[in-house]
Amino acid sequence: MEVVIVAGPVEVGAFAAGRIAEIVAAKPEAVLGVATGSSPLETYRALAARRDAGLDLSRVSAFALDEYVGIAHDHPESYHAVVDREVVQPLGLDAARVRVPNGLAADLDAAADDYEAQIAAAGGVDVQLLGIGGNGHIGFNEPTSSLASRTRVKTLAPATREANARFFDSLDQVPMHCLTQGLGTILDAKRALLVAQGASKAHAIAQIVEGPVSSMWPGSVLQLHRHATIVIDEAAASEL
Ligand code: GLP
């Protein structure tokens, strides 16, 4: 596991975008794994600047990590809408090459299997961008997630629903369930790039970097990945 500590959030984004840009420059049809949440926003901003400077992102494909179950795709906080607004539009990606799990499927287990099949058909993810929850979740793999898990339905932890309530009118509007790539799915990405900023992530970062590999801190599974990079600012590194 490579740990890169930089000054602040802007530097985290710049470093992560540089890594992604190198991969896309070498393989213009690269498959990106994209994450929602506030953590990767500086990375998307820095990537958009690289695109303005000539990086061609028009041929990349992208797979989102997760989606809420049961909210309309055009709901502004559905991850379909978030990925479109925060990733596809600013980066000028081809929307036809961008996939988000279908949390509205009548058969969610089949939708999960189909998502895995789509990732495999694309040749796998070249670089998976990740944020981390304060409880150590990656994607929506909450504590106790199997380290070998594949895309499936999960119940959101109360702490995650409370953290994400800021995006909704009230806590009871935050969905109870999600479809998320599993930890095994994430481990299959050729490279993993986790970004975190701020003191609120410091404990989770210390656990996943220096603690044991444990389903109680799902991000710790990245210790098993051959090419995992953790890019954090000084505040997020403060408990290392
Ligand atoms: C969300 C997402 C995760 C994200 C995490 C942290 O619920 N499902 O992919 O990494 O929580 O969010 P933030 O970056 O806003 O702190």
C-alpha cells in the first residue's frame, strides 16, 4: 500500500488526477471506477482542468461504485444524477459509456449480477477512485462486509444515513438500502486510488493503513491490493 501525504485537499485532487491522467494518456479507452461523495470532487476538478489542457477523456468508460435503492434516477441525490452532474458533465465523458448500478430494478440481485457482468465485459476497471466513510466504508461496503463480496444489496449503517442526510430534506428520506460493488469487486480493479481529506477521516485512515485487515474497517481490504495508493492531506494523516 502506497501512502502519499500532501498539504491539503487541492493537492490531494491534483495528485490523484495526475495518476488518472497518466493511465488515460497511456490507454485512451481506459475504464475508470468513479466514486461519489465530497472526497473525490477536487480530483474531478483537477481532471477537468487537465481536460481543458488537452487530456482526451472522450473514449474512457466509467463504472460507479454504488447507488441507493428505490430513488428515481432523476432525483438530484440519486447517484445516477450525482455522477452525471459531478463527473460526466465536467469531464466531458461519453454518457453512453458510463454505468451506475440500477437501484430501481425489480430484481436487484439480477441487477447486481448484471453489473458485475458489465464490468467484466468492459475488461475490468483500470483505476478505481475511492473515498472513505468515517466508519471505514468504501463504496457502500459497511463494516462487517465480506472481504470477498461482489456487487449486492446492502443495508446502510445508521451512521452513513446520518452522514448523508445533509443531502436530503430529512433523515427519513435517506434510503435504507443500496446496491454497491463488493470489496472483492473493488480488489479486482487493476489500480485503486483512495482519496481523503480532513481530520474527520483521520481515524478511519489510521485504521485502514495501520490496523489489521478487517471487515470492521472495510477500507483495510486495500492492504491486500497489489497497486493501492492512499492520497491524503495532513489533517487526514494526523493519526498515522
Ligand atoms: C458515501 C459514498 C462513498 C463515499 C463516502 C464518503 O456515502 N457511498 O463512496 O466515499 O460516503 O463520503 P464523503 O467523501 O462525502 O465524506
